[in-house]
Amino acid sequence: MPDAITAMNLDDWSSVHNRSFEEVALDIISSTQFYRNRQRDPRYLNKLLRMAETLDLWQRGRLSESQLREVMSTSDFPILFGDILDRRLLAQYQNATTSWQQYATRGTVPDFRQSRLIAIDGLQTPFYPSAYPKPEGKNVSYDNSLAETGYTTQVQVYERGVAFSWRMMINRALNFLSRVPTLLSNGATRTEEKFATQLFIDSAGNGPNATFFSNTNKNLVNITNGATSNNPALSVQALRDALNVMYRQVDSGGDPIEITGLTLLIPPLLQITAEEILRATNFEITPATTAAGTRYVTPNWAQRINPVVNWYLPIVDTSANKHTTWYLFADPNVGRPAMEMTFLEGYEQPSLWQKAPNTMRMGGAVDPTMGQFEDMSTHIKAMHIVGGTLVDPKMAVVSNGSGS
């Protein structure tokens, strides 16, 4: 009984009748389950005291067994007898690691309808030609180049359920039920990460999204866009080329875009290469204008870049260059982001749900362990609501690492 407070069987409570109230209370308080539940929820102690008082009334004959069954229902003692899997799911999810927050902004929408993001450009060019100020007596110079760009995002429901029989609940080898929240939590985390990756990868898996990453958008690391070579493999020079390509970007008025924080997004097989480059203390360089054999040591300027491994890159990208393609994203929280991950208001985190049991004893309360009346099964599902969209191609560059 002490280690199974949350799964008491009412048919076995008759064994308590021959013991004193003090003995029962001591068993409960000294149990490990009591300590865990008290740590989990501060209301647990009050609920436990209510249960103990009810048992005391029954023991002294002031409460019949049928009344005891009615009182000790799940609705009256949800902390003691209720399902706590939802709380475990959220706790596990908060500790999980995802990478999309490093290169995509986070947004919310009020419902499932399409939501439009609007970017306003124009009116930011320097006032009047730089060669002279406003001439005396001349009217104000008007700029009618104000323009807007719309991006559409929409959230959808993603879910997965699991059902298990009453026999499994009774046997529950290897503490089966406690593993369900962790497994579903991992599924929710992977849903987010894979969805984010699919936003900037071609829908057929043929490398980076060709509409977003293109010479038209000037965000391919190649000679056309200012690099020293086409699609260079990850290296110090390749990062220099990527920065040169990104820093060449200008806004709709032809003025510079200030880019500060940078994220290097890489597949797992480039992790060691990235660490060797970004964690080095110094670089040894040979300027082209110096005599042969002359070298200089300079502090590692690349340490400003944050390396992030996306483990889904070689899964979503099925092209021949899936292990060598690397991306450089601007900080999504400074200025306009390259992409957005969108969530439904009030459902920003994944949630776990259980189908309400409907099996009850004749003349008694519902027994949650018996599940559904027809087949005695228990049903649990995890639900996550997520969407997203690509936004500004000026905030990201890519190289497939092929060297061509």
C-alpha cells in the first residue's frame, strides 16, 4: 500500500479496517511515493489529509463502504488518483534541445486561418542627394517608393496516439507507463525540428530551397555573388566568402543592411570541421601582397559565429551533397528574420491528453485503471500545433560544399 498510493484498489481497503488510523498514516507518510508527490505538487499534502480523514471516518463506522467508494473518486482526488502524464510531458519537453531557435524567429497566431506577415520597405534612403542639402526655397522632396511584401503562415495540428490494454497496465513491465510521456515528448520535439528544416529544404529533398536560395536573391556562395569560388567546402576562406556575400546585401533603397549575430548551421558530419575553425585561438594567414613565405598570425575573427548542428539536415536533404551543405543565418531576433516558426496562442507547447475512462463498478465510481468499457483499453495522445514560413532571403546564404 505505501508505494502505490496513486493506484489503490478499493476492494483491498478492507485490510486497512483492522489497523489503527495512526498506523495507516505512518505508512503513507513514510512512503517514497508520498515524497515524490509532495515535491511534484504543493496541493498533494492537503489532498492526502482529506483522504486520511475519510479513511478514519470509514474505520470508525461513520461512513459505509458504498459511501467510501463514492467519495474516493478521481474527480475528488485528482492529485492522488489522477493521471500526471501531461505534467511529465511538459517537463521533459522543456529540457529537450532544438536548433531552430538559433536561425528562425518565433511567432504566434490566434487561430488556424492563414496569417499574413507584412514587411514595409522604403523611405529609409538618405535625405536629398549626398552632394548638397536642401536648396533654399525648394519644395520638399517626395519619395513614393514605399512598398510592402507579404508572407503567409498557417499552423496545423500534429499528433500521435497510443493505446494499451488493461493487462498491460496491470503488468506494466519496466515501468511502461512512465516511459510514454518521454517518448511522445521526443516526438513533439522532433516534429518542430524537422518542420523547421523542411522550410528551407527543397520539397523533394534536392538540397536547399531553390526559390529562396538563388542568384536572383544573391544568397548563394559563388563567384557571381562575390565569393572567390563556387560552393566552397567549409573552411576559413569559405566563411570569409559567405560573409562577403551576406554583407553585400542591401535593402530595397540600395542602402546597407547591418548584420550582427551569425549562426553557422551544419549537418553532423561537419561538426568537427566547424569546431576546429571557430574554436581556434588564432589564424595564420599569408597576404597576397607580401613576399613569398611571409605569414601573419591574427586573432580568430570567426569566433563571432555560433555553430549549430541540425541533425535533420541529412535526413530531410537527400541530395548528393547532404553531408557537405552548410548555411549562414543572421540573428533572427535582430531585424528581419530569414524564417519564422509559428505557434497557436495558448498551445505554444505540446500537450498530452487521455481519453476519459468510462468503466465503473455497479453502484460505484469510475475506475480509471479499467479504461474503456468495451475493450478495457486506455488511450493517450500527444498534440502539437505548429506552422512556419520563409521570410527574408537576404538574411541567409548557403554553399553545398561541392566546390563547383
